[in-house]
Amino acid sequence: MTDTETPQQEPPRQRAKHTRTRNGCERCRARRRKCDERKPVCSRCADASAQCHYARHETQNNHDDVLPGEEPRAATATTGPRLELSASGARSGVPLDAAGLLHHYHRHVSPWLDIFDRDQTFARLVPRFGAASPLVLSAVMQLAATSSGVSCKGIGLDGHLTPHAIAPTAHAASLQIACVFTLQRAREFMEAVPTTWKTVFAQSQSSPDFMPYDFDRADHRQILLSMVALMSRLEIAHAMMHETAPSVEPKVLWEVVEAFELIQTSHEAFTTMKTVLRCIYILIDVTRLCFGATDTSASSFPLSNGPGFDKWQALLNDLLIWYSGRPPDFHPFLQADGQGGAFPTIVFTTDAAACASMMYHSAMLILLSYRQNSARIASQYGQPECEPAELLPLWHARRVCGIALSSDQLCWDPCMIAAFTSAARRMTHPDQYGAILRCLKRVEASGWPLGDLMAKLRQEWLYDME
């Protein structure tokens, strides 16, 4: 360096700017920790079993309130009409007005309704349809209120509607009633303890035939098909929880799949829908076979070479074909067998894949629980194209639990809760009990009332967590 040169000075260091969330919970903000803003309880508070509170300054004009495909509205001085809602039991951070309930529905309810619907029918189309139907909009807000812990008093919709009252020619009215009926049933599942879930339809009624209605608008057809699929999911969840035959016919789901194929949805969306519904279709057949007999002496269980065993063979083959032929994105992203009594680690990239896998293993668990032994399967059916361990009910029960425990962010629907409960009842080790109960507590924090279910499991296990 010459005398005439001046040393170059390093530019002053600038502190990195960190975007601080304005809507984080009070506990995370006080500890200066990043909050994922999950409602009603964020992940950090859930892990710490701490109370989670959100400040009431959360704006209602946040862009997160905007439905997909809509432009954000400019901020205004008002937040919409306020409802006569009771705050008793309300979870923190849920504003007691229409905008707050719709925001909660979009963020925390529609994800499990649309768990395998990439077109997001419940998130996008149902609220827009509700804009022209006060009945549907009220049903949406009631469902959100139940999820958030807010009393439904004052939202409207006195009594219950039934789809069997639909007039054959009233297409518009039939869609409204189908929406309200289905959303009411979904709300009943959210507010009741799973062990008290009731059948979607009265025992003397079969599932209503919605399929003859041919709507001119594709979005209306899509809404109707999604409602029928959701009713079938709720019914199979009730059947698994109570070990009883579902009232819904398997053909109903297949009609839904065929009708969806005629709607101009993306290939990926249709493939996902078809894959999951096909698995649930087989699961319905399995439960109807294994839980359908009321007289054990006339049981259709596969205890002989009779027609019941032939049906059992066909269902086992259908399940193995589904599992081997499922799309690549339904395969686990990460999979590792547990050591000793530990559950396996099974991680999926989508909730739809996790849900479908739990349904498959639940169907195998139920089906294999009603056979004599693996040797009989091999001698009468021929050795199935699977590993010998895959013919053991406990192997599938452990897989269901492994999927549930492997992801803290898993979106739960009634079918998955019922499948997890059914598998949990087969466990025999105290360490397994503790892991299951901790998982159920996380599910309860997301809005499902599972306290009595956990108490019943402890009683069945003769297990005291303390």
C-alpha cells in the first residue's frame, strides 16, 4: 500500500432484519419465540402443555381471511355484523363475529373437510355458495363456532334438516339441504366425544340417493359430490369406533368417483380423490363383512370355506392391489421400523396420503382379526404377495399408531381418530400407552373433545399416566 492510498474501511454491519409476527400468542411474544399462530393452541404451547392466549388486536382484514382466488379487501373501519354469541368456553384468539368465525373455518375446519380434495371444495366453493344461502352460511359458522369453543346460540338454524325431505325437482333447494344436513352432522362429530358418535343416518334409513340430481353448474355438482363423500367418511368413522356395520353402501362412493371424473378438475386432484375414496370404499366393504352379523352362529366371518370366506379372500386381494398400485406421492417420505416396543416412524408429504394409509392399515387390521391363522390363509387362499408379518393384525395396528405419532402437524379427521383409537386398543405396553395419550392430547388441542376417550383407554389398559 502506498502512502497516498487510504485504507478501505469496511461498511458498517447492519443487523439482519427479522420479521416479527404481530399475531403470535402472548406466551411466545413474551418469550421472544417464533409462534406458528396455530389456533386454538400454537405448537409451542401444546408441547409445553401451557395455556395459549392470543391478543384481541388481531386484525380482521388480514390477507389470510381472503378465500383462495379472491382479492384482498381494503381495510375498513368496520368488521361486519356482530353475532349474538356466548363467550362461555371460547378458545382464546377467536373473535366473536362473523368474520372471525369464517376466518377460523377457513384456517382450522376446512383443512380436515378437504383433507384429500386438492380443489378445496369446502374452503372455496361452500362459503361462496353460502353467500347466496343464509342456511348454508349459518351451518358453516355453526361448525366454526363448535370448533373454536364458542356457543352456537344466536347463529340460527333451529332444529335439524333431513335430506330425505328433498323434493325431486327442487335442485337448488336439494343442494342447500344437502349442505346444511352434512355440515350439521360434521358439527355433531366435532362437539361429541368419539365414543358417543352417532350414525349419520337413522338405522331404519339407507343413505339418501343424491346422485340423480344433475346440476347445470359444475361447481354445484362438485359441492354435492363432496358432501356425499363427507357423509360416507363420517359414517365409516362411526362404524370403526363402535365396530358396527355402516349404513352407507360402498357403491355410493364409487358413483362419486365416476361423477368426479366428469368434472373438469386437474388430473392430480382427481387421482388423489380416486385413490383415497377407493381405499375407503374397500374399508366400507370390510366393516360390512366383519361387523355386519348380529348372530355369531350365522356369522359371515371367514371361519370356513363358505361364501363369507370367499368375500374375505376378495377383500384381502383388493387391499393388497390398492396398496401396491397406489400413486408415488402416497408412499412414505420417511420410514423406519421401531426397535423393541417402539412404534415405527412413517412420514408422508401430504395429509391425504397419511389418511389413506391409516385407512388401509385399519382395513387390514379389521380383516385379519377375523381369520384363524396365517397357515390357513396360505393353504386355502395361497400365499399372498406380501411379507408374513403383514398378515398379523398387530403389525397393522402398530403402523396406524406410527403414522399418527410421526407428525405433529397432521390434520385429523373423524376417520383418522377412529382408526387411531381402534389400533390403540390393541397395544399392550405402558410406553406405548404414554405415547398414544400424548398424541391424543395434541389432537384434543386442535379442537376435538377427546378427554373422555383418553379416560376410557386408560381404563381399558388399566394404566395410570401419572
